[in-house]
Amino acid sequence: MERLLVIIVAAVIGTSFYYWVSLMIKKEAICEYIMSHQWLLHPNSICYWRTAMALVGFILYFYTAHQSLAIIIFTFAAILDGVDGIVARSCNLVSTWGESLDPLCDKLTYLPPLIGFAYMGIIQPKLVWALVVVELLGQFFARKILAYLKFSVAANNFGKIKAIICFALVIYCALLDENPDYVNMGDEVLVACITLSSASVVFKFIPNRLYADILSTLNFACGIASLILTHNRHFAWAILAIIVGQLFDLFDGRMAEKHGGTKYGPYLDDIADFVSFGLSPAYVVWQSGGRYAWFFGLIFFCGVAYRLIRFVAVDKKRTDLPEGVFNGLPSPAGALIVLGAALLLPPTLLWGAAAISVGLMVSHIRFAHFGRVILKQIPKPLFFFTSSAIIISLSFILKTKNVHMFGFLILCAVLCYMFLGRKMIPGRS
């Protein structure tokens, strides 16, 4: 309990410091002070300082009895990873060397303690070394090739989310070290880190205009996987596959908007959405059992088909519909209602949830686009922390196999979206 309190206090103080810097950096006098003290406060200097702090924390934790002090020092080192970015952008100190230095310092901060915890038996050494190999290949091999090809070597969203999760994993392992009876989901989180690290490297080599199509293809693959899992009556895994598909769908439109795409992209996106958010949830309803399950599964299937056809054929051409606003509940949110209900409710109530979902989708109630409206108004640090929290939550659910918690989180997520989607409609007073 003492260590948990130390972690909470360190996190509160570190987060407060981060937001204090975020506010102070907006003042011209602060930027001028940083420019005159670059040897101490330049973003690259901050990288060096936080790496040194992490080394001190590593020595204190694993070789002395001052674990609490080590946790506080490491937490501040992790917080400084966000501070250096704020300073670089606000004071126009972004540099090519800094783009390579920042992820290298991240790795030097979280990899040594993860190795230490692996050999303490808290997490699997083979998974940690797999992460080390992927990280080092990305840092010293992939980045050299990218620099030669004149591609950007800056960290992408996969890498940033992975770094936050790795920092959190170190703190979590410290908590498990004192409280071994807590649920240990370290290996599951490590697998997520390895996946994100690999994706971070792979996507750097892919032309930007292909991002959207790749994400749509992955969404489609998740829908097919869900159908297979549902057929084998692995409902929780089938629903998890659809949730992962929704994460891919969340970004394919933004990537197309930001980087462009191919002429086949819109068709691929529509097909993927229909399979993942129409056919797959309908099959979950059908396979959940009950005399009229097939009927309500068919109703949901037809509702999503109508929703998507209306969106493509009518809503996209309307001039009275503000940009970034859906006419009716979007099909991914409609699918979430059914998926959450499938994990929590008996068949008859699930049918009711499916009917409500269809009613909302075919209605003319307007909702703001999550990716193009809501997400743009969320500060980037909050977005990265939220994404990390989602991945850690999924790891916990996989570890504990708590399907009711999974269903509850799904329904909470869609209710939050519906509230924000109504409140944040552009132009609404």
C-alpha cells in the first residue's frame, strides 16, 4: 500500500509539473529564458537530463533500498519526455538530431528497468528481449535507412503510445514487486508494446498515401476474423476483433484526409465498415441464441446496410449537413451498443438493444464525427494517455477474462461518444 501511495503522489506531482510547463511556455519571457539557457533547457538537453535521471533511478531501485525515491525520479524522467516536446514546438527548437534523440532516450529510460524486472521474475525475459530487439532494430537500423531515403525519422503515433505504455509498465512492475498478489498482466502489456513498436517501424517505410487503405484492409480482416470466431462461439474474442477493427477505422479517414489515398480507398472503407460493423455484429446477435435471434440479427444487418447506403448516396451530397456531422448514429457506435449488450444481457434484452441501435442509426439525429471533430478538440497528450489506457484495459480484460467488465466498458464508451457527439456538433450553441 505504501508503494501505491508513492506512485500516486509521484504521478500527481509529475502531471502537475507537465501542465505548469504547458501554461508557462506560452509566455514570451519564458521562451526567451529558454533560448538564453539552451545548455540546460534545450529539448535535446532535457533528453540528456531525463536519461541520466532514469539511470539514477535504475541504480537506486535495483541496487539500494531506496525504491520509493527511485520511483519518484523515474516518474519525473517519464514526464520530461512530454516536456521536451512542448519546449521544442513552442520555442521552435525542433531539429533533425532531436527527432532521433528523443526516441533513443525513451528506450534508454524504460528498457533497463524492464530487463531488471524480467530477471526478478515479474515479467517474461523472452518478451522483454523481443521488445529490446525490435526497439534497437528500429532505432539503429531502420532509422539509418529512413535517413538515407530522406524519410522522416520522427516518432509516429504508434511509437508515442508505445512509449507511454512502457513507462506505465515500469511503474506497474514496481507495484507488483511489492504486491505480488495483484493481477499480473505485464506479459499481455508487453505483447501490446512489441506490436506497437513493430507497427511504428513498418509504417515509417510505407508511403503516406497508402496508410488509409492499409488501415481499411486491417479493419476488413478484423471483421472476417470476428465472423470465424463467432461461428466457433468465441463471442468475447469475436467482439474484441471488432473493437480492434474500430480502432483501425477511427484513423483511416484521418489518414486519407491528411495524406491522401488511392481511388479504391473509399470503396474499401465502405466494404470494411459493412463487414465489421454490420455483418459481424448481426452474426453475433444471431448466434447468441433464442427463437427470434435470426430475425433481430437480420434487422440489424439491414439497418446498417441502409445506414451506409444513405450515407454514401445521400448524406455525402447534402449541403445542409455541416462538415464532420453524421445524420443518424454512425454504424461503429451502433455496433458497440449490440456488442456491449451481447456480453451483458440475456437474448431478449439483446434483441431490444439491437432494435434501439437500428432506430438510432436510421434516425435523423445528428452526431459529431469522433475522428474529425471530437478527437481534434482533445489535447494530444490526453489522446496518447487515453489510447494507452484503452490498450492497458484490454490487456487486463484478456488477463482476467472478465467478459462482463468488457461489456460494461463497451457500453460506457458508446454512451460517452453519444453524449459528446451531440454536445460537440459544429455550429451548435
